Amino acid sequence: MELSLIPTLAILGGALALFAFARRRARLPADPFRIRMIDYTFVQYGAAIVALLMIVHLVGLWSGRPLPGRFGFG
């Protein structure tokens, strides 16, 4: 199964939207009477990693050949 252009762009858009949402929630002032169940900083990190991977994948799709890995395989 190959990840084509449209799903890659959809995943990239979702990751960027999730990053923006988590950034907005992380910047809200803390309520001392409520416990935050989700640490939105880690959500930002995860969304940024997914977005970076999708950008690298887009470069590979647009160049027409797969990018070599760390050890030159591929």
C-alpha cells in the first residue's frame, strides 16, 4: 500500500490543525480547581513530528524517487 498525495495532504492538514488546537489549549491560564488530564505540550510535539514526517514524504512524492534512508537503503 502506498500513501499518495491526497492522504498525505489530509494527514498534514490534520496534524497542523491538531498542533494549532493544542497550542491554543496549552496557552490558556491554569485553573487551580481542575486537573488537566492531557498535557497539550506533548500533543504539540506529536503533531509536529507527524507534520514533519508528512513534509518529508511530500518532498519524496514531488521529487519522483524515494529519499534514501540513513544508511542509504532505498
